[in-house]
Amino acid sequence: MARMYAGKRGQSGSTKPHNDNAPEWSNTDEKAVTALIIELGKAGKSSAQIGTILRDQHAVPDVRTVLNGKRISAILTENDIGGTYPEDMMNLMRKAVGIIQHIGSGNHKDLHNKRSLELTEAKIRRLARYYIGEGRIPSDWKYKRDQLRLMVE
């Protein structure tokens, strides 16, 4: 399949091997892993950062095998940890704020970044439609460029 906003082919890559159970060297204590996730979430880490810390420092290669299919973000939402917006949408909004600051700080002729801002905003709107349908953000939510900095901070 082709890339979304480029005329090139898709990016090839390896897939994660299918394993039903965790390796014997890994940490499989469900309560300890859940406590670590909650502790790191309260410290302000994102779910991607939590997964990396668990992999590198606590010998948990795959959280879903330890927690019987539960994701890190599901555990964070169960314990009311995290922001008002989903993590992927917040990352796109932070990216848009950075591009807006770049264009506004004397780089108004940077056509490549103007285009990337349009693409990023389109991705935000598309994700917003999905999350409104899922009920994770309010149904009257609209993307507004002038209020974006307030939403991110």
C-alpha cells in the first residue's frame, strides 16, 4: 500500500514475532508491572516511554503478554492517569504548534512547512472524527489553530 501523502510505495519492515507467552527470563509479575505502569504514569511519562522503560530497565519485553492482552494506555485510563486527549492526537497537536511557531518566527515563505502544517492538521481532523465516534473526545470538539497552543499546554 502506498504512503498517505507521498507518491511512493509503503515502508517495508519486519513484523513482531507472534508469541503467546513471555520468555522465561522476563518479569511476569502482573501486580508489579501494573504498579510500575501506574507509578510511571503519575510521573508524567507517556505510554510509549513507559513501554520503553519497562523493556529496558525492568525486563518486560511485551506488556500485553504479562497483563493478558491489556495495553499500557488501558491501565492508565482505568486509573484516571493521562491527559484529556489521546496520546497520538496530542503528539500531532504538539507537532502542529512547533510548525506554527516556525512559520510565525520569520519563516513565512517556508512552503514545505506550510504544506506539512496542512497535512498535520488534516491528520488531526481525521483522528478527531474517529475519537468523536469512539466517544473519547466531546462531540462538539473542533480543531482551531488559534486555540491549539492552549490545548497542548
